[in-house]
Amino acid sequence: MKSKIINVFIITLFILGHESNIIAQEASQTGVKFSKDLISNFSNAQFLKEEEAFNRAHGQEVKIKVETYHELGIALYQNDDLDNAIIVFQKSALVHPNNDSVLNIISRLYEQQNNIEKAITYNEQAIQVSINQAAGNEGYYQGEIVRLNRRPANPGIDILFEDGKYSFKKDNKQLITDIIVQSEKELRKLLPSIPEDIRLIVTIIDREINIVGGVTGRADTHNPAGEIIIEISNVFPGGIVAASKRALRATLYHEFHHLSRGWTIKNNKYGPGISIAAVNEGLAVVFSELYTGVIEEGNSYPEEVNTWVEEILKLPKNASYYKWVSGEHPDGRTAIGYRVGNYIIHEALSNSGKSILELSKLSPEEIITLAGF
Ligand SMILES: [Zn+2]
């Protein structure tokens, strides 16, 4: 299903991953770039020397670009040199004190070193900068802090009710727990490859998501343990109880299918590409619809869907995930990947005579072919 957080997360990853290329071109044009030597053999002294050389050449008032620091920091990170990557990003933050995303990157690096305290501190700083700059990212960083403060997962099915802006009432928790426990029992029979340990983090949101029945989810990882975020909207007509009764089971079917297929944010088994995303989302949508009978408007497709399929098949591998899958296209269409995926799977099912479980074992390419494209 769809979530705002996932978009921010994927966009961040996207920027991180693609920045180096863009910057490399720019840097070679201007000649401003840290030496390659600094990547393989980093030393503080050499780093400072190169910064000073830049300042001598351009004057103190010209700053080394954020992107130039990032290129070096990312290269060090990719070399597993976390300590020095942190030094470089910290310097970038010092030179560019109004950039909140640099602080969040430093937080992520500290998290990878298991220094949770520092990771939280840097997100707190990012919140301050975001507020001061009216960047609007403070909610995301606040969520990061909540995540970093989570207790470790318990074995088996572990339900963590995460109170934030809103708290769960006792009877809400009981209803949700009952639905999860029952659904898990059913799903283990259908999807035997799902991990033994699965943590479900359940939160309340005040975003209107009526188009998916008031509940949305996100599968974060499937290996070695599973982790799923479930968001329940308190502005759904009838509130938390009505949303949970309407769409929680269907959302669990959708997200558990992602776990079984390895279509998760971390440890993802698939390469990039909108058509791959569409097929994996489509499989989860149709699996959930067929077994729960709950069909949501947010996944439906129009009559001209064929042209939408042709459109996404022509997209480059790095096309925007937000625009084409989870969010809104500038022309007003929403959740294109889900709708197209839903159609592709229905076509593949009827052309092949296979069941949804059989289809779920095939690669995205095989499924697209079966669908007749
Ligand atoms: Zn999904």
C-alpha cells in the first residue's frame, strides 16, 4: 500500500545513489573535486589540505558544495570506511549549517555503527534546522527518532503498538491483536516461506486514506526476521475500529505477501524499475483481494489501462518511484504502479490458468510475458 514515509525514504536513497554521477560531471567541469587518493587512503591532514587549497583558490566566502562533500562521503561509505565518512559529512554540516539532510545522513551512519545515542542527537539537530529553514522534514526526522528508540524485537509474532501523537485504547489493541493473530495463522499455511520472526509496528495516523480502507502498510525487511509497519487512520469514517475491521486483514495479506516474495525496503531481492515494482505490488494486491474479498478503489484500473502498461514498460530503470508507483503523477493519476500491477496480474492469471500462489513464484519478467506484454 502507500505511505508518505516510504516516499521520503526512497527519494533519499535515490538522491544518495545518484548524486555521485551528477556531481562527478559537475566537478570535472569546474575542477573542484577531492582527490581519489582521499577515498582509498583517507587522512584528516590530507582532507584539510585539500579544503584549504580550495579556499585559497576561491576565497573564504566560496563554500565547497554540499554535493562535493557527499561524493567523497559516499565513496568512503561504499568503501566501508564509516568513521571517515562521518568526518566528511560532519564537515559538510559545519560548512552548510542550514542543510538538514546532511544531519540525517550522519545519523544513519552512526546508526550503522550501533551508536544509537548519537544517531538520535543528529536527528534532533536535523529537526531544529528543518524548522528554522521551513524545510518541512521535521516529521520524518521525528519518526526516525521513534524508530531508533524502539525496543528490540521479541521472537515469533511481535506486535509493537507505537503511541506517538495518538495513543491506542485498550480495546483497540485487543481488536487489532486478534485480527493479526488470526491472519498470521491463515497466512503461514498459504505462504510457508515467510520468516519465523515477524515484528509488526502498529501506529495511528491522521492522514485520510479512505481509498485503501483506512489502513496502510509497509514491509521493511524479510530477512532474517520480518518487519512490517502498519498505519491505521483515525480519520477513517468510524475511526480506528472501523478501519481495522475493514482493511487490517487485507493489509496483512498484502504485506505478508511482500515478505514471502522478498519485496521489502531492506534486503530487497529485486532490481530497480517501475515494471518490477508494479508486478510485485500487483501480486500482493491480487493475493489479498482473492483471499480476503476486500477490494479497494485505490488499486483499481481504468479501461485504458493497456496504454498505462505500455507507458511504464518504456520507462528508464531510475524513473521516479513516487511519480509512477506510490504517489501522484503530475497529470493527476495516483498509484499507477498498483493499478497497472493489478491489471498485469489479472491478465497473467487468466492467460496462464495458474493460481495466484503459482504466479507468485515467477519472476516479474515471466509474469509480464504471461500477461501478453
Ligand atoms: Zn505493497
